[in-house]
Amino acid sequence: MEKYLIHSNEFHLIAPEKIHTAVEQMVDTLGLAAGSTYHFDLYRVVETYFSDLERRKEMNILLGITNPDTDNIDDYDG
């Protein structure tokens, strides 16, 4: 059976529960005490990144993944 892969323009289709489970696994793998504490919520960051295109654009600009001066943000799909 062929596995269906989710592409960047389909991130919003991933169920929040699946994202939460993946973050739990990452927290465990990295040996973190928790995935969320005061002023730190890895679950919310990852879920927002996957589910909200506008916020993803903002995060990518903030992290230097895209550059609003040189990248065509209107054609942006994630």
C-alpha cells in the first residue's frame, strides 16, 4: 500500500491530534521535561505553523526562511 505524503500546501489537513502526538514524540526524543511551560508552548507553535497559512508566512519571515523583500509572498504556499 502506497503512503500518501502531505505537501506544504496541505499542512492544514493534518489533524491537531496528530500534530500533538508528533510533538509529544519530539519532546520525548529530545529529553525535554515538557513541551509547554510558562511562555513556552511547542504544541501551539507547531500546530499554528501547520494550520494557519498567514501565521506560517509571518514565522518564516521572522526565522529568515523567506524574505519579504525578495520572495513573492503572494505565491507562497507554505
